[in-house]
Amino acid sequence: MPVAAGHRAAKSLESASTVGPDTCLGIVETCRRFGISLRAIRHYEAFGLLSPRRVEGARVYGSAELRALTLILRFKAIGLSLAEMRRHLRLYGLPSPRACSPSAHTVAEGEQAVAELERRRQCIDAMLMELRLIRGNVAQRLSARTSASSDGP
């Protein structure tokens, strides 16, 4: 995960924690709080991940949309596709609670999502272990090279 994406995800979680149930923000303020571009938020809207209300033609993001945006940025940080984001949002009852009435299908989707996330976590853990080993090997070689050059002629 790029550092910027991780930073945006952390910033969005901070922003969402300060959002009350009666909060309503315009598109510019929402983008500023979450550290994303106007283009990005409009892209999420066009894909059906966000459904802001319109007040005199202006987009207004309430607490549900801000919660969805927090999740979208978290999903993006872990590498989910837009289609996967849509499925996960439904599991959270977003974009609206009516979008996800409880059913056996919902439970199965939830179990599938958990299994997929656990598989991703195992892959990430394996990659982290490998990169730490590589970093250690490189550090050892550099140290050996530095000490050999200081012992030189």
C-alpha cells in the first residue's frame, strides 16, 4: 500500500470519528476532510458507491455518506476493486439500510468476505516477512562492505 493511500485512510478514519449523526457537508468540505479530490468523490458517486442528497443542485453528504466514504477509503487502502467495495458496502447496510435486508445470502456473503480478507492478510503477512528478511540481508551486506572498506589499504 502506498504511504499516501495509508495516510488518506487514516485521515478518513479520524474525520469520520468527528462526524455526528446530524452532520451535513458539501462536496468541497468533504473532500478536504477526507484528503481526496473532487474527481475521486464524483467517481465513487458515478459507480454507485455514494448517493449524496441534492440541495438546490449541490451535493450534500450526511453521516451515512461520510461513513460510506470512510469505508471506501479503507477498502481502497487494502486493494479492493470498485465492485468488491460495492459488495462490502452492502454488508455494512450502505448506501442505505434498505439495501441490505438480512438473509441467508447476506450471511454467506459476509462469510465469503471474511474468508477473502483473511486470505489477503495471510498474503500480506508473508510478504512482510519476506521483505524484512531481504532488508536484513541487504543491511548485513552493506555492513560487511563498509567494514571491509575501512580495513582497506
